[in-house]
Amino acid sequence: MSNVDNARPMPGGDDRDADRYEQLVSRHFDGLLSAEESHELGALAATDPARARDFARRSMFHQHLRATLRLEHEYAGRAPDAVGHARGRWRFGGESAGMSGWAGRAVAIVLAVAVGVAGVGWLATSSSSSSSRSIEADVPGAVSSAPPFAVLNAAVDDVWADSNVGLSLRHGALPRGPIRLVSGRVEMLFKSGGTAVIEGPAVFEPIAANALELSEGSARCHCPSKGTELRVVTPATTVTDLGTEFLVSVGSNQQTRLAVTEGSVRIDGGGGSRLVHEGEAFVIDQEGWKDDIGFLKDEAKVAKLRDADRDIFERFPERLADPNMHGVGSGSLPEMGQRASLDPRTTGWMASGGSDGIVRVEPVGGSAVQIHSRGSVYWPLVAQEVVTGDIDGQLVVFEAVAAQPANDLLSGRQCAIVKIEFIDANRRMIGDAQRHFLRAGTPVNRYVAGMIAAEAPAGTVAVRAFVLLNAFGGKTGSIIVERASLVVASED
Amino acid sequence: MLLLSRLWSEAQPVVAAMIAGAVVDFQHSEDLVSQVAETVVMKFDDYDRSRPFTPWALGIARNIILRHYERRAGERLVFFDDRILSAMAIAQEQVAGESAERLAAMQKCLAQIKGKTRRVMEMRYLHGLKPAAIGHSLDMTTNAVWVMLHRGRDAVSKCIGRTLMAAEGEGTA
């Protein structure tokens, strides 16, 4: 299929069928065929395997064309929902203490989805610098697209109806319109400082810097301090968080269930307004409010995120080779796929994905790795793989300490990401977890910790630990990784 | 659920492409992909893990496309029957592995499309407008819009071919 939209004879079948197929298929994807012509086209394709594959390639081509244009649209910052604001006013509450346990989809895998490849997460993060230049042309200077008013903060086992939505969110963008989370959990961070952990299946849409519309599914909302506010708009009511934590759920009958676990909230709807306090729960519909204490009792197991308890790891050694980066020396780290260690239990530190291919190690006041954006539209990274043996069900915690340097600030949607991947005996990635931290606008030259914790799925024999930069095509912007550790909790 | 997440991530582009071929209205096709995703999650316990996942998901997609046709039987829709959809599902699975380099090249090649052709392609693919609506907006005939789309896609496709050939040459040098 050298030219998917170019009329040419197809191998196999007679010339008349081939000509007719070309006539029809070239108009099919623009919706210019009648139902009868479509059926004729289908019959021509289905009766010849070569033609069927040609049709499949054309379908993929059109799907990619749409996905690529959408992606470029996001990069160019032309999305109407991208709310501009000055760097420095963007606050992300609690990011330096990102301690919640998460397992989620990986940036690399989402990229693999975007390019239609299965199982190449390890390689995908380092792919195609040529494509980055084509997109960069639309991005003048540093990252032009300011963060939207809500961003993805973390994810656990998230499955999106449209994987392009997941890709956009992982790039720090906010797709327009309602977002359908098929399963899993995601944490959205709002510009107001509030967070919402949304449990799939759910349909939701961040509609303002302090407002989430929830059409279906459950969300646990948290405002870390007074002065932050988060409203949740459901079909039956509006719940306003007043510096507290509550759970809200919308069923298929559009009934809203609300449980307050801390502080108080105000609800408007169901025939009036009232305050709801800690320990209270209601169901709200068009007929009004009713007590729903059962929901409060059940909520503890819904969308509950547990911070990793650091004390339980004290007895266990750091598993990474050279966690303090003393041995990285100067110059370049080995490329991904090459071993940097003779120790069979670990690959040592490797790097990939910068616009110039390899992440440079530069003198930054001691042993550290500096990950540069340099126009990459992907996620340049440092990583190492550690052989763990069977750790089924054990909690794995990866923590990296990083800073943004004053002379090469993060901007726009750029951020750091910590991520772990679980590998089975067949070298397949069977699970992963990630958390975003260290965003543009946070203090410079100050090291902060990004941590993820996730249970190893059955079959895990190795763990890959990554620190990535969501570069977002910026010519500038870098992070300095000063140390990292990977620990596995005891079974007892 | 991690396994489901992983498997669906691999299958989703293939499923989306198959649906894009069978239902050319972007809005409808995206709704159908969502329906497939939901069904995959609901029926995941029925999935035989000793067998490949993507064909199983494509089978669900085929059924959902057929139901979509049935629901909208009175409208002027693209129509493929079960036999055709089954053949397309097989073909889609066969070509799934070819697309990675093509997509990377597409990003580069699309950047070379400028001016009115680019605008028309954005109206078609980004905003989902049909050629008639694009023509109305740009004061062009539907056929003229189609010709412009056709030439734009052809240029992208040829560029992808050249790019991949050049890459192969570099790889063997």
C-alpha cells in the first residue's frame, strides 16, 4: 500500500473488478457512496484477500489521519478549552508529596496505541525524532500551549473508550467534550487545587478551573485546604466542596448519591440547598433528598486511594543500581536496550528519547542526570530494569527526586513523571503505574519527590523504573534527577 | 484489570480502524468504539485467555456495527453485511502490525500539506464535516472538495512511501 488513496490496479481479481473497487473505495471514506454502492464495495473487498487487506490499510490510514490532525491541533494550542495563563500562577497542590499508590496505563503504551503498535512500550518512548520536527514547526519557541484548567495527575488501570483521549491527557492536554472512562481510576487535578479521583465506568468533563461535570460514574473529590473549591455538577444537583472530601456517584437513572467523609459540602438541587456534614449521606433525585447511610458505609472501598506507608519499607534495600547517580559520570548514558551494568540483577541506568537521541548527563552540582526537552514531542527518559523474581501481590514503590533548573524552566504542559512497569517471564509488560509531578510554575532549583506505589501483578519477574519528562515539543525545559529508589515491600 | 487495560490498548487502534472503514461518519464511529470498549470490559470474563485478544474484540466490533446498521436501517448509510465485516476484521488484524512507521511518517508528511488543501483536510478530519458541508462553507462543489481531499491524501500517502523507503535505505547503509 504505497499510496492508499491513489487509484491503481489491485493484485488479484480481474481488471474490471479492480477498477470498480478503486472507483468506489476512493469515494467511500468521504461518505459519497450509496448503501448499494457500499455493499458492492464490501463484496469486492471481501472476495479478494489482497483487496480486503488494502481496504484495511485504507481504514487505518484514515483513522491515523484524523488522529494525527487532532494531535497536531492539541500541540498547536488551538483547542478552545486551553485556558491561557501566566507561568508562575499555576499551582498544583500536593505534588511534591505525591505518595498515593497507583497502577495505571503508561505513557509509552499510550504512544504505542497512538501508532497502532502492540507491546512496544519500551521502545516507543524513544521513537521518531523526525516526527517531532514536523510537529515542532507548529510550536513556536518554548511550549506554547499553557496547561488547561484541569490535568491528569495519575491513573490506575485506566481504560479509555478513545485511546486518543488518554494520549491527550498524558500530554497534559484536556480533550474537549465529555470524556468516557471505561474502567479504572484517574485523578484529575484542577487549577483551583482540588482533585477528583474518578472511577470508571464514568462520563465526566472538567468544565471550569473549579468544576467537574459528572454524568455517570463515581468521583471522590478533595480540596486540600480552605480557599480551594471544587464543584461537581450532576444531572440532579451541584455539590460544592468547602475544603473537605466527599464521594459522589451518578447512576444510570441519573440519581445522585453523596457521602461526606470529611468536613462539609453544600448541595444545590433536589428542591433547595443545604449543608451536608461529615458522616452524612444522601441520595438526591428530582423528588428531593433521602438519607443514604448505606452509601457512606460502602464508600470506603470505592475510589479509595491509599498513601504508601514509608515505614514498612525501611528494612528493604534500594534495588536500583547507583540510586544516587554517582556512577553516571559525564557524557551520555547508554541507549535504551544496552546494558549499563555487569550485574545480572539490573541493567543500570539507560536513557532515551531526547530530540538528539540520548539524554545528556551534565554537571549540575554533583552526580545527577539532566533530561532535556529539546523539541521532543514524546517523553525523553532515564530508566533501569531490575530483576525482582516472583513478587506477586507485593507493593512496589518507586521514588525519584528531581528539580527544574532556573536556567531551563519547564513551561506549558511540561512535567516530570515517575513510572514503573511490571515485566513477566516472556518479557511482556503486564502492568504499570505512573504519577506526574514537578510541573511548570513550581519552585525552581528545589528538589521534590515523585512517588508511585503499585502491587505487582501475578507473573512479575522484573520491574522497570522510569523518570520521564513530558517534553511536549518544547525547545527548552529540563529536569534534573538527583536520586531514585525502588523498593519492594515485605509480604508480611 | 491491568491485563484488560493492556490488551485493549493494543486492540483499540485496530478496532477503531475497522469501525472507521465500516462507518464513515466520525461521530458515529467514535461512539461505536466506545460501545465496543464498554462491551469488552463487561464481557472480559468470557474471553478465553488462551486465544488472541484482538480478534475477539474485532468480533464484538462486528456485532456492534451490525446492530448500528439495524438501528439506522431507514437512513442512507454505508452497509456491509456480516460476511463482509468478518472478512474485514480478519484483514484488519493482518495489517495491524504495519502501521507504526506509517503513523510516524504521516506526522512529517502532513506538515507538508499547506493552504486550502490543508484547510479542507482539517475540515474533513478534524471537524468531521462531509464534503458537501465543506463545499458550502468554502463555495466549492462537492466534487471539487472530494478532488482536493483525494489529492491531499494522495500526497500524504506518496510522501509516506518515500519516507519509509528512505528510512529503509538508511537502515541498510
